[in-house]
Amino acid sequence: MALSSECVVLVDWLNLSIKLKSRGREFGPSIVRTIMDTAKREADASGNTLARVHFVAENFGQGVERIIKQNL
């Protein structure tokens, strides 16, 4: 199998939102942009290309779903 310089980030939105909420932190649309910016920065810093960020959950709030669709 050939190696690629592309990377993918998988975000377990349900568990992330539960953990953030338990710490009294924001877990809405603003975190989507933060995750994507961090993933891109880390990929660039390591000489890789961010191919995809995938958020997994049964349901997203409307604001979160809108931000994900606008940015992916």
C-alpha cells in the first residue's frame, strides 16, 4: 500500500460535546471552526494536506449543522 501525505480528522461530536459541556465550555458552532483551523494548522506544520474533517453524531444542533455544511 502506498503512503499518502493526506490526512483525515474524525470528530466524535457526541462525546466531544458531552466532555466540553461537563467542563462548562462552549460546544456549539464556534468549536467547529476551531477544530478545522487546528487540524489544518497541524497538517500544514507536518507537511501533510488535510483531505477531510468528518463530524460524526446522530443529531447536530441547527447552528452546528449549518457551520459544518458551510465549511466542509
